[in-house]
Amino acid sequence: MAFVLSLLMALVLVSYGPGGSLGCDLSQNHVLLGRKNLKLLGQMTRLSPHSCLQDRKDFGLPQEMVEGGQLQKDQAVSVLHEMLQQSFNLFHTERSSAAWDTTLLEQLRTGLHQQLDDLDACLGQVMGKEDSDLGRMGPTLTVKKYFQRIHVYLQEKEYSDCAWEIVQVEMMRALSSISRLQKRLRKMGGNLNSP
């Protein structure tokens, strides 16, 4: 399991490419923050993954939806924002403070918050009055349900150390998907309001 975690971390770091623009002036800093957040999350491991094998769970990361070509630009920005917001919320709970090194956790929270701030301008560009319910349906709702499964799992496991370790590995997968979604958006380029 340690090898798998190391391999996952290496693949995630390799998947980051040079920064670009989403057509809403996301800076290179946004990409660098994503790398830093992933690295911080990798450093937060406290237990040997082998000791938590009995607690493994498939949370149903909507990877195909997030990484595939199924989303239009406005949906992709909304999903990206929702994934960052839900990640921030997960790591901003009182229970997460008890689970991890507070210095690393605070740095992760700050990085996620900065990414959200960067993305807010993009979200404003794509969310018009006709799209006001975009966050309550479709792909964004799928992301919310995914994070709800994570919260339920933590409750069922009574926020045990192993449960948090499993969630940490899962969040590395989620942040990796966020990275690939950002790449896809950069490839779309241009005006985010175009079809």
C-alpha cells in the first residue's frame, strides 16, 4: 500500500503541467497552489497504510465525469469550484484538527482558500441568472453527494485515525482529479462563456 501511495503521489505531481489561463485570468499561482496542496496532503500521513487496510472504502469519486469530456465549460468551472469548496470544508472541521499536524493542516486550508478565491472570478463569469441553479443539479450535485459519502464514512468510523488516513488517500485522488479538470479547462481556453 505504501508503494501505491508513493506511486499515486508521483503520478499526481507529474500530471501537473505549465499553467495557463481559463479565460478568467487564473494565475500561475493557482497551479502552484494546487501542487503545494497536494504535497502538503501527502505529508499529512501519520499511520502506515497497511494498518488501515480493513477500513478501505470506495467513495465513488466521479472521476469519469470530472476528467472526461462530458462537461461544458460552465459546468467544469462549477464542478471545480465545488470540489475545492467541499475539500476546504472537509479540512476545516474541528475533527480534522484533531486528526493531523495543525501546521500542515493550516497550510492546506490556506492553499485551498486561495485557490477558491482565484476561482471565484471565473465562477462569476459562467454563472448567469439562467444558470443560478447549476449548483443544485447535474455534475455539481454529483460532487456534493461524493463528499457527503466521505462525511458519512467518517461519522460511521467515529472519526478514527484510520478513517482519516483513508480519507487522506481519497482526497489525494480528488485533488489529482481537480488538477486534471484544470488542465482540461486550460485546453478549452478562451472565453468560458462560449459553448
